Amino acid sequence: QAPGYHRVRISSQRMLEQGEPPLLDVVMQRAFVLEGEVTDEAGVGVSGARVLVDEEEKLSAGLIEGLMQVHLPNLLTPDPGLLPVGDLGVTMGPVPPIPLTTGPVQVPPAGVGAGVATIPPGCECLTSAAIVQQTRVVTDEAGRFRLGALSAGEMRLVVIHPSYATLRSGPITVPPEGSISPVVLVLSEGGSVGGRVVDTSGDPLAGATVWIESDSVALLDPIDVEMDGTYRADHVAGELVISASMSGYFSVTRSVTLAPGTSSMSVDLVLEPEGELVQARVLNPWEYPVTNAVVTVSTASSEEEVTRTLFTDSDGMLEFPALPGDLWRIVVKHPEYRTLHAALQAWNASEEPSLIMGFAAGVSGTVRDTWSYLPVESFTITVQYEQQSTSTHAGTGGQFEITDLPAGLCTLVVKAEGYETLTKELSLPQGQGPTQVTLPDQDLWLDPSEPRGQ
């Protein structure tokens, strides 16, 4: 570890053979600090707002500090040498009790890079804790914050405060070199969304549960519906996805937008009661059951779409409560068969329709440059049947393999940047069994769109 860089932990193995020890090169990644201010719409700093970093596949400074606050208070003792700890406060010895409430992290005074000599070997995590303590992820009285341990790349900030709508910032770029300019994040009080949750007769469904989520923040805490069927959520904004569910009823989902300046919105949710149990059977062309097929059944009822996802049993059977509506859309998927798309009239418990999955056809091959004979690195292949596009597939390194296709005459349309479009017709043979897909090997040659030099 070093000041201004992310700590690197390397797993190594002692070399027992004779000779010179191996030379180990360690590459350290720079750590950046971002400062800024959170204000309301009048420009007044907002204190107590929690600022988190949303970086894909990376731990945010806010998450690290949260872990420190939860797990480290009982780990830090007046003499840190008595309790060696590892990354993120994981002990190397007995695990102490985890506190049920968070509290401030008591860390020996240290700045970035300072105090290292006072920490005994095996306790390097305490140095990290001291650095994290300097990173403010909860705004101070003036609304200021300071995020540390950031990596170069693109990120977004998420700001959470109980009196304001959650904010997700636009993209912020951390350059590989240099510094990051301070940012100002403006919170809005947002509006409220509420309404009633009722059944198809208009009776309130007390005890139902409502969830509200949006692009700016993950799923909020569930809302319990009151005795009169009402629910309410405050300080929300933007595009919202509202879902309601209750035992014995189909779940429903609505997408709405709470525009800026809108103080409230009413969204009523009507839950359809689950119908009688109906059955169907999934078979292959030999009329043998298809086991563990994924079956999605959906229907549209007024403004709501109801969907069920099920798996077939050892007999190819599936059972589900009847959906509302007269027409059900069905998609059946299995890795050894061609995906089945069907639309069936709703059936009752006395019927048992069969869903026949066909054996898949496919095609594979290589896409090459006619000038250099080299494989084309990046391309797309669109499969067409009777001049209707069925699917588009991306290929890399010149190789492609496409399965889950219908047998018969089809057209391949191959496109790549810098090349003329290639169209080729071919007939795909149907497989003779679930695992016997025949893949005709094709050599496809693309002409450069511009003449190449000698």
C-alpha cells in the first residue's frame, strides 16, 4: 500500500526449489478523491445526505465505510496489536460479536500515509480504516462531502436523504491523471404517489404489498396497504415502476412518470384473483416429455400484463392458475430444442393441450476478408425466413455458431463495418434428435467497401 493508491493484495506461494527467487512486479492503481456539495433547489446546503458511488463491478467508498461502521467498532481496541484483522475488518482469529447498531469508527489519529509505523504487522486494515474515516459520505452542516478511493473511469453518484427525492447524477468521468473538479448535486423534494389497491369488484385489498422502484435507486422499502386499500410514498420523482401483490391474486405492475413540479399522482392498482388450476404438457416430436423446459405464459388484461414463468416436471407437465383474458401467449425454451412461440385460446381444467417442441436447426462457419483472407473481427448475421427477419446474432474473431433456428430455406445477411453486405441463401436440415443439431459449415467472404492498397 502507498498514499494515493489503491491497496494491492497479492496471493503468493513460497518457492521451495533452489535458485534465484522470482522477481515480482506490482502495479498499483491510483486512487482519486472527489469533493462536492449537496444543495436543495434554493441553493442551501443539505446536511445528513448520504452520497454513494455507483461504479459497475467496483466497491464504492460509501459501501466500504458502511461496512467499516457496522463491523469495526468492536474490532478496534486501545492496543490494535491484540487483534489482527484482514481486508474489510475480517478477523484472522475468533469473530467478535457484530454490533446491531452502527456507530462512529474509533481509529487512532492518522492521515493519509501517516501512522503506518504505529500499527503492528498483520493490522494493515486499520490503516485503510483511518483513510476511509477521512472520506465523508454523509454531508456536513454545509452540505459538503468528500469521496475517496475512487478509480479512473466513469461513475455516477447516488444521493439519499429522507426529506428529498433520491438523486442519481449524470455520468462523471474520473481521468487517469490529474484531478476531479468539485461537483454540485441539487436535491428536489419530489412529490408523492399513492392510490388504492382493490380487486376486480372494487373492494380494498388490505394487507397487500406495494413496491416502488426507479432508475435513480434500487427497490424502496415495501409499503403495506391500509385497511381502506390505500398506500402512499413521499419524496419520489421521475420514472417509477409500481408493483402490488397479495396471496391469491395475480401481481400487477404499472410504469408512470412523476414529472418535475408535480406534487402528487394517483395510481390505483387492480389485482385479478387467481383462477382455477389448468395444465398443459410439453412434448418433443417423438411425443416424449420434455423435462425442465422454461415456460412463460402471459396475457394482457386492461392496462395490466400478467405473466407466469414455470418449469415442466419429469412428465413434461406444467400447472398454473388460469390467467385473465381469452388469449394466452406462450414461450417454451429448452437448450436441446428450438424455442416454441405460440398463442392459444384460454383453456379450462378439463383440457390438457400439448405443446410440441421441434428439433432445432442451425448453422456455423467463418467470415473472412476476401482481400487478406483474414477472419473479420466483428460482424452481425441476420437470419431471415420468407424475407422476414427472425433473429440477429453478433460474431467475433471470424467465427459464428447459430442454433435454435427453424429448419428449411433461409437467408443469411452478413454485415460488418468497412465491408459490403453479403446475402446468402441456404437450406438448414432439421436435427434428428434433441442433441443432434446439424450445423452446416459455411465459409462467408466479405468484400471491403473501399479498395485496399498493395
